[in-house]
Amino acid sequence: MPGPVSPISPGSGPDRSADGGTWGERADALVSAMEARGVDDARGKVRWLVSSLLGRSSLSAADAARAARPSPGQAARFAKAAARLLRHEPVQHVVGETEFFGLPFAVSPAVLIPRPETELLVETAAEWLRERGGKNLRVLDVGTGSGCIAVTLAKLFPACEVAALDISPAALEVAERNACRHGAAIRFLESDLFSAVHEERFDLIASNPPYVPRAECETLSPTVRDFEPRGALDGGEDGLAVVSRLAAEAPGRLRLPGALVLEIGDGQAESVSRCLQRLQPPPKVTARCDYAGIPRIVRAVFPAADSVSPVFPEPASPARASGRGAGHRGCWCS
């Protein structure tokens, strides 16, 4: 009788693909090994891996194939991937891509893996662009990473001009690949924040900057802490080092009326709102909650110069989470 299925060593002993080692047996063995090592959502990650190895995008493909046997080549690829998952490597790195706004995006250790919260940033930016007519507008994505924000906005608004900046050449290579994959016309520039576009003006600036306080970076899960770029996570001592620079410099890069849309961390809405409301011209600042009811997206709309009141307004109350709860998508507070 065959021995127990090894999720990481199919080459040792009999070839399980030929003697009864089904996809289901291999998957269950890997899930157990991952759970023993404290890897979160082990079953979901293994379903994603198996579906990818089968060449399918739907996770249900892994369930449908449980009784089937992998080919020797599939078994070898599964073993190599299993070893990476057991080291807490993100499944997105293992399969090479993730989904964002319904589109596949290549990812690598050079870029932050796109997350559902950032889809809310795109939705917020898209709402403002639609309010302005959605055509002949200039859009800037600062810290583009994988390019998910810039590419999605370029696809949604093909009549707008989109530019994307990043300080990392390796990240820009990934972003450019994603833009080519989706036929998105985007101008990519290596830049420390606005340094490469200091003489240009834009109607909308969007950014998902690093906002994790430095001390908290070490407390992140190994999947994030050890495999995603620290520069895309570490926001300095209070998490607001880059956010503050963006808030201070963005008004000078906007064509008024213009908007700045930022993703921020838990507990940062009040500080960011106060920082923005000290700027000239004073913007209207609103915060949007994520799926857990946490203020996650800040939008600052700067009025046209001829509509600015000569009286400097008092800072608005900090963003509140009234009426928020898990499942409340995109509640607004001002």
C-alpha cells in the first residue's frame, strides 16, 4: 500500500501521480502541513495554487479535480510551490499574479500585492473623474508599484491622460508589464514622489503610500513582513512620513479644481484630515471606510482659486466612523 502523500517531496519514493496520489490527497496533505506551521488561510491558498497549476482562474477547478491525478510535471511543480508556501511565501508570488478590479496583475517581491482596500481608492478616484466628465483629464499615480491603480483608471477612462511614478526601477518594470498586458496607455517615470513631474499639473493625484508605523512592521505576518517590499510598507515612526509629504506637495501639482485621493492606515484619518485642512486653498476633506468600517481612503478636493473663501475655515471635526460596520462598503464621513 502506498505511503502517505508528501506535499513537498513527490520525487522521493514512488511517483504519487502514478500510484494514487490525487490532487485532493496532495492538497489535503499540504493544507495540514501549512496549518501546522501557522500559515493562515491554508486551504484557500492551496485551492488557488491547484487551480493555477490546472490553468484555470476559478478556485472551483481545484475542487472539481480532487479525484484526478496530476501529471509528473504537474506533481513536480506542485512540490516546488508547496515548499514556498510552507515558508510563508505569498501565494500571489507563487502563482505569479493576483486579481484587482476584475483584472489579473503580475506581482513580484518588488511590489506590494494589490489588496481589496485599494479597490476602494480606485472607486473613489473614478467617482471624482466621472463628476468632472471623465475626459481630457490628467491623472497621476504616485508610488505605482504593480501599476494596479494607474492601469485600472486608464482602462476605465481611456480619454484621460495617466502617468505613474515610482522610486523603484524594479517596480516600474512590473507596472509596465501589467500596462502592456491590458493595453493601457500610461507614462511611467522613476521618481521620488513628484521629483520627475515638478513642472507638471494634474487634475487628480492618487496614491497608496507606505503608511505602516515602523515599529509595527516587525509585527506583521511573516507573509507580509518577509516577502513584500519594506519600502512600500514602512511609513516612518508614525506611519505618516510619506503621507505628510504627499499632502504638503500635492496642492502645488494640482490643476484646480483638483483632487488628492490617498489610502491610509487604521487610526490615521484624524491626523491626515487636520494636515490637509491646513493647506491653501483649504480643501473639502472626506474619508471613506473599508470593509471593516475603518476610515481607509481620504479624498481632498481643492476648489478653484476664484471659489476660495477669504476666511480661513476652522479645522473640521475628525473623521468619524458612525454607522460603520463590517460589510459597509464605502461609507463617507467628513
